[in-house]
Amino acid sequence: MDSDTSIAALIARNAELEADNARLRRLFDRRDTAADLRQRLRSTLGLLREVIQRSAEAREEAAEYAAHLRDRLDSIVRMHVAIDHTGDVDLHAVIAEELLTYTVQEGDRLHLSGPTIRLRARAAQVLGLAIHELAVNAVEHGAAMQAGRIAVSWHVEPADPDPLFTLAWTETGLRGLATPARRGFGAEVLSQMVGHDLAGRTILAFAPDGLHWTLRCPFPPGMGYLAGSD
């Protein structure tokens, strides 16, 4: 696909998004729409706008920009649909299903471990975007491209005033992985955006054997709950 075709496709896609946004705004104004649904729609729309704006600032070629933006929007839409079913989502499912989109299944090369956690809408959207960026990086540059392995673990520990949530993504088995020369939108999501939105901190490291990423943040009721404790 040449640059002109990519730009035309992107313009068409943006026109579709604007039409969808207009329908969402009309839905916001309907009195019979549940307040929690209106809030989720506003949150999703805000995240879409932020992703579009920041992706455009990443200095990518038109075709690359269009492909990455499409994948990011698709990931956000999948999460919104999942949240609509129950109002929250299972963290294990968020990670497993995002990786399955790129044909990476649990088994010898992918290990997920942690308690059953249900995430509220905003936290699910933000974490879902982070997992998407990690999955794409693994497919394009990391463990899913080479004969490497991915281990994702999470836990919640008691603290005051809120428990503390930790999630760690660890890739191993690669050779000679170098820190990327260009810092793109994905790195911004993992090093700044997630920590800011969840009032925590992240560590992003490109070790020679694979990417390592850790999130540590408060775990208030508004973010989610351990299954069976809600």
C-alpha cells in the first residue's frame, strides 16, 4: 500500500469515527440512557481522542501510522464491548484475549499467573491499551517474533489507605535486544500514560533477553476488586 492510499484510507476511517462520535454524543443526551453507560461512553470517547492525537505525534510513516492506529482503536472497541456485557472484565481474560488476537496462546511460551481480578471500566481500558502495546511489541520485535517466552504475573497486597496492585510483564529467551532508537506512542503509553492515569508508576526496560515492564499502583474499589471480595 502506497503513502497516498494509506492517507486516503486513514481519512475515510477518521470520517467514520467522527460519525460514530456524533452518534455517541446523541446517546449521551438521551434521558433513558443509564448513567453508568453514559460514563463509560465518555471515558471511551476520551481515550479514543487521546490515542488518535498522540499516535499522530509519533512521527511514523503514513502506512505504519494507519496500521497502528487501526489496531489501537480495534483494541479499545473490543474492551468496550467486553465491559458492556458485565460492567467489568477479568484481568486474565484481558491479557489472554489480547495476545490471542496475535495468535499467541497460553502454553510453553506464554504463562499468566495471579488472583482473579475484575477491573472496572476505566482501569480496564487503560490497562487494555498497555497490554495491546506490549503484545504488538512482542509480535514485531520481541518474544512472539523470536523463540522467546512471555510471563505475566500480578498480585494485590494490603496497604493503607488502598491495597497496592502490581503487574509484571517479562520476556525472556531473546538475544541482543537493544533499546529502540525512536521513542513511539507505545513507549509513551507504557512509561507515562498508564502510570499517570492509574496514579502509580511504571518501569520499562529493554533487557538483552527481552522487554520487562512493571506497573505498581493503588487498587481502590473504583479500579477493581478481587473476585469474591466485592
